[in-house]
Amino acid sequence: MQNAESRSPTVEKDLHAPSGFGMLAVAIALYAGAPACWIASAGPEGPENVPVFVAGFLVLLAAILVTCGFFTVPPNTARVLLLFGEYKGTVRDHGFRWTNPFMTKKKVSLRAHNLNGEKLKVNDKAGNPIEIAAVVVWRVRDTAQAAFDVENYEDFVAVQSETAVRHLATTHPYDGGNDEEPSLRGSADAVARELQRELQERLARGGIEVIEARLSHLAYAPEIAGAMLRRQQAAAIIAARAMIVEGAVGMVDMALDHLQKRNVVQLDDERKAAMVSNLLVVLCSEQAAQPVINSGTLYG
């Protein structure tokens, strides 16, 4: 016995249904023929011609059966047809159509759908609790798989999307990643491509095509949001200080080099140390430096 994993997926078959306007004329003629038979068989005290009277009921039954074969296919919509439980094909030609009256006609939308996922509370790769949500744009690619290989393809998309988002969050850190290991916050495009690829793999068995998938909400959980904000602020301050110090050292080195090359002033080690200290204070201070006029000398 084959299990669910080895069973071959259902393959969509294209089925052409003729226009329903020709059969509409036949149905109108049949509906008009039934009363005509009854009138023709009528006598003063009842039907004189019983076979013609019975034929009127048969004509009416035929008209009803013909009417049951009519169906419409709006644009970007398909009809999956089954005959006594057997899949016969999918009609994608839009318009007024007619088919076997005993066919079961199941409507499947081919339009693009938006899934705005709910906020999920999960732990990222570092174990930090975060809130995450995604928006998924999808549509049905194979109507047969969507109709027969999954119970309800819309619920299937919702559940698999939530599973994919949870898995994505647990395999990436919230912040501080690199090119080899992108972070959820710092590598939005790479994370979106990975999410779309994983979703496509999960939804392929349901005949679903993922057009776009992207994170719509990303934040630390409320219980650690304050602490993480202070950590981010501290990291930003440290990075800014490091940049300021690096730039200040470069400017001091450039100033000393220009003074020495142009012979503006001859500085010994003690004077160089004093100038370096003063320049670093001026360049690295957060407040405006107050000038101090030195009327003496270091060697007085």
C-alpha cells in the first residue's frame, strides 16, 4: 500500500466546455414543448392522448436536465469538473458554458490572495522572545492539486505560512547577523527570499504559487523590549565614540605631520603630547571647547 508521501500528486487536465448559448436555445424549446404536449393531449374531460401527455413530462424532465448543465466561469476563475466522483478536467475558459448535467462543478479562484499573518511570539536563534508576522501573496497554480491533494487549500496556506514564519524566526538572530548568517532586522531582503523559498516548498503539494512573502512586523517581546532598547542604544553610542576617536586620531596625526613638514614650529615630545591631548579633547568632546590662552611656557 502506498503511503501519503509516495502517492503521486493529482495533475490538472485542461477541459474545454462548449458555449452554453446553443444549449440555451434547446432548453427554451424543451420548456416550450412540454406545455404544447399537454395542450395537444387535452380533451373535454381530461387527456385523450395519454402517451402525448406523458411525453410532456419527459420533455420537461429533459429541459430540467439540460438546465442543470449550465455554468459560468468568471475571469481568473476555474471550474473543476467531476463525474460521479471521477476527476474529468478543469475549465479555465471564462464565459457562459454548458457540460454534462451530471457533472459536479467546483469553483476555484485563480486570483491573487493576500494573507496577513497574525503576530506570533517565538524565540529567535539566540533565544530572545520576539514578535513576528508576515504578509504572503499567493494564488492557485494547479487547480487539481488544490481541490484534491489538500483538504482546504486556504486553511493549508494559513497553517503552512505560520509554520514557515516560526521556523524562520528560530533559525536567525533578531539582530547582529552577517553575510553568512543574515539577521531578521538587518537583512530584510535576504530573509524575505528565504521565507518565499521555504513557503513555495511547503505549498507546492497544494498547487499553490507564492508570489511574494515579506515580514510585516518584527519587534522584541514586551517583557524584554526595554532592556534590548538600552542595549541597542549602548551599542550605538560605543560605535559612534569609536568612529569619533578614530577620526580624531587621524586629524591629530595629520596636523602634526603638516606642522613638521612646513617647519611651522619645532615640537619636542612634551609639547607634542600636550598638543595631542588638547586636540583630542577638542575633537572628542560633546560640548564646545573653551579656549584657554597660555601666556607662559612649559619650561618657565
